[in-house]
Amino acid sequence: MNGPEIHIAFAPELGLFVTHRRREGATKVVTDGAATLGHVVESLGVPLTEVGALLVDGRDSAPSHVPAAGESVEVRPVERPQRVPGAPLRFLLDVHLGTLARRLRLLGVDAAYESTDIGDAALAARSAAERRVMLSRDRGLLHRRELWAGAYVYSTRPDDQLRDVLDRFAPELRPWTRCTACNGLLRDATKEDVVDQLEHGTRRSYDVFAQCAACGRAYWKGAHHEQLEAIVERALAEFPSRA
């Protein structure tokens, strides 16, 4: 490119996405004179899903702004909690985030999940069709224009992933109301409703059950309940205003 030269600086939180030489301070970037500021930012590696305010010479600007020669651009991260306008807050997670999806569902958060790799185009299309926030560690996916909304999952540890999503989006927490297998809503059930899913010992030892209205799966306070209870209690303790 041989167009206008601008100066651009990224907030430290966005350093993960840019090349090493651009992580500290401002850098000179030569544009083609037609590309928007959003396109320039993405060309330097930062998905717009992770961008908050764009300041051009200290003034708020839109991603559609076409930079002029000599302008100084400051790229800030998204503010937290991040509000997603125009639709109930719902998520879509890719094939690599199954544990996070199950934990969000455990907390009653609407979290659709693709258990097979259907490809970036199909994921982006589903995000748009269902107006779901796409959660992914795939930076390329988060660059796709078809996405309705998206967010990068920064950690590889499920505990940290869950904490990050709850902190960033502040979803309402309604624990024990969703099926961790399919995301359907749970309803109270009698032992007779789910008896065909129970081993003899379970039938003898438990009397309180729930059942998914979508897939029919039965739930009760079995061997893993204490572990799940710990996840719920920790989330409610860290984010008490969300319940």
C-alpha cells in the first residue's frame, strides 16, 4: 500500500492478537486510502469482536471511518460488562469448548454447542440466524463478517473460561434449570416419569428428579453432584448480582 500513513496503538489487553513489533506503543501503518479503520485494525490481527472504543486524534470514531494521513488511532478493548443489544443474551460455542458449554448450561445460561466441526462458515451463519454470541478461540472465525456477535475465549482452562464469560457478558444465572447435554429446559419429574433411565440402586436411593423437556434426559443428585454444586456456588459467590 502507498496511501496515507497513520499511527496506531493497541491497548495492552489486545497485544495477544498483534504481531510482536506492534505490541508496545504506537506504530506507523500505511493504508491504501480507501480501507476503513475497522479493516485496518483487523488486518493487523485484532478481531473487531475484541475492540471497544476507537479513538482518532482523541475523538470517538466508528469502524467505518476512513483514516486520513497523520491521524493517531487508539484501539481500546471492549468495556465490561459488555452489552449485546437487540436480542436475549444467548451463546454459541464451537467444537473445542464443550466443557465451557456444559458449565454455562449448568448455571442456566442459554448455550448452544456444536459437538462436531461444521466449519467456520456454518458457525457464523448459525450465529447470525439465531442471534447468538459466538464464543471461540479461533481468531479466524471471529473475523468473519457473517457473525452476529462474537467473543474470543482467552484461556484454555474451563474455570478461567467460565469466569471470563460471566465477567464480560454478565448473563443472568439460573442454576439447575437447563440440560447440560442439549441445552433444553428442565422440569420437575416423578420417579415414574424417568424410571426407564434408572439403575436399580438409583431407583432405591433417590426420590427427587428433573427431566429435560427437549431430550428427555433424567437428572438427580447423584455421585457427581458435589462437584457440580461447587461450580455453581463459586459462580454465585463471584457474581452475586447475576442470580
